[in-house]
Amino acid sequence: MSNVYDSAYGLENALRESSEFKNLKAAFEAVMNDEAAKKLFENFRDTQLGLQKKQATGEDITEEEVEKARKVVETVQQHQDISKLMEEEQRLNLIINEVSAIITKPLEELYGEQNSN
């Protein structure tokens, strides 16, 4: 019987060696090595995290905050390096979501069988 943790670490290594992760890492480094891009990206992340925190705690998000976030997103999307970083992140997230679906399949099948009885 294989050790689930060994398999998980193997999956981690496979992810690190994937072209998707390597492309994301290169895109991230390009942004971090450009001071203007880095500041824009950090502002974007801070805005995003602030809104997520408010949502998680049930606080209302003001129209002003929504407008600020929209402007930040527009600015970030216009920056070539940050836009590339976001694209690469989406590609990697797609793989992670697909892998998550694969590894949770036994649970889905188990509970699916339970509901069909």
C-alpha cells in the first residue's frame, strides 16, 4: 500500500517541475524585478485581500471601494508583465483544480453511492 503523504510530496515535486509553474515563477520574477510593476502588483494584492477580508467578516463593501478596486484591476490589466503573471496563475490554478477533483473523487463516489441507495 502506498503512503498517501509520499504521493502528495511526489505531486508537489511534479507541480514544481511543470512548465506551468516554471512559467508562473518567471512571470512573478519579472514583476518583482520591475519596481513600478511590483508596486502596482502589491497595490492590487492589498486591494484584493482587503475586499476578501471584508467579505469574510460580513462587512459591507462600499461603492467607493468597489470603484477603487475596479480602477486598480484596469491599471493592472494594462501592464504587460502583470497581465502575463495573472494569465500564468490562471493556468496553474486550472491544473490545481483538476488535480483536486481527481484526489477527491473517492469521496464523491462514496457519498454518491450513499445517496443512490
